[in-house]
Amino acid sequence: MGDIRWIGLDYGAVRDGLDLAGITVTPDVWADLRLIEAGALDELNKER
């Protein structure tokens, strides 16, 4: 069996979720989300 590889967020779903939460998506908010995503991907895809 192959390994699991995480590839990232579904940006359409993220946008919908933020809209439903009443969060205005500014360039700064989007940049912060991308940084969080990158850190999570690094952690999730680490060799164990």
C-alpha cells in the first residue's frame, strides 16, 4: 500500500467557510491562511 500524502486545502470550501463565519477575506487574511496551511502540510507529511 502507498503512503498518504496531504496536498492542501480546498480553497473554494475555505472561502465558503470563511464567508459563513462572517470573516472578510483580505489579502492579509489569505496570506495568513496560506502560512498556516504550509506549516500543517509540513507536519502532516513528515516521515515517521
